[in-house]
Amino acid sequence: MKIAGFAKTSFLDYPGKIACVVFTPGCNMKCGYCHKKHILTGDTPLTDNADVFDYLIKRKDMLGAVVITGGEPTLQPCLTEFIKKVKQLGLCVKLDTNGTNPAVLKNLLAKNMLDYVAMDVKAPLDKYCEVAGCPVDVNAITASIDILKNSTVAYEFRTTFAPALSTQDIVAIGALINGTKAYYLQQYRQVPGEAPPHTREYVKQTAEMLKEVLGVCEAKGV
């Protein structure tokens, strides 16, 4: 599997577990607020898989999980094989995904390859292309949402509260994911050339409003 680097230890990326975070290069979206644009190009320096597994083997008694993030990991043709090797070490696996490849997600869940899934829901369906910065098959997005909601795996949905989104947009997202077990509204971090973020108060108020409707919603980064 192509790896654009890895963070050896994280206490934040897998709920309740110490994790190693593996970054895959390439993405099929072009979100303007992405802070990982440096690993999305074809000339990204790659990390040898052997280096990652050497570390995991040495630290498997300290670690509890491996988080596979991106870019978009489901674009990697060797993703399943990589996960198999991680699971053989007795480690849990969390997948971060944008939900554009429901067939891959469904296959991994059917094979019990995943212990946790975090799916980014970028926008309400009518704004998806605008926020993602490219054409998006919204049917794939809704299919992935339904797959997770009907699965037995631990999962969460999350949205970066980009400047293009309003409280009404977040409420519309809430309708898409109604019945979810967990939802996080993440504060947008401004990148050069992009609009400033919503105020902390606006983000918090939106999260509180959605929690009343959805039953779950936590603001992060505020």
C-alpha cells in the first residue's frame, strides 16, 4: 500500500486507544480547507511498508490500534492486504474515509476488517460539489452513510464547519445521518487564501441546536 508517512503515537485519533496513524496519498476530492494537500499529489515521497510494520511489531504491546487516513484510503488497491497484516498483530483498525467508495467500505465490513470508521460528511447533498471542490456522486455518499448506520461496527460522522456552510446546512446534514450514534462538528482551520472560520459561539450554538434535533452532536476544536 502507498504510504505518505505515519505518526507513531496518537492519543486522539482512536477513541480510548493509543494509535499509530498511517497516511495514504491521493484523494478524489479537492476541499479548499484541506491541511494535507502536500500528500495529495503524485510526487509525494513514500514511506516503505516495512518501516511501518517494523515499528508496529516493536510497539504492538504499547499500541492498541492503527488509524488509516489520507488522502482517501479507499483509493488504495492494497488496502485490504495492509489491514490483514495489521490485524494479524492483534491491533484494532480505524478507517477514515470520505464515503465515496461504498463498495470498498461494505467489503471491508463484511470481512470484519474494521473496528471503527470515521466518515466525513462534507455538506448537504446540494452543496457537496461546492464544498468538495469537484464533482461528487452523492448517491455514493448516501450509500456509505446507510452502510454505516446499518452496520454493527463502531462509527462516527463528522463535518468540518467550512465558511460555505451555515447552521441550516448542518441541520440538513443531520437529516442525512439521522439515527447516527455519534456526530462531530469540527471547527474549520483557516488556510491561506480561504475565508475566515465561523466564530466559536456560532459553531457551539449550531452544535447545540443539532443535538436537540439529532440527539447527538459534539463541537470540536472550539
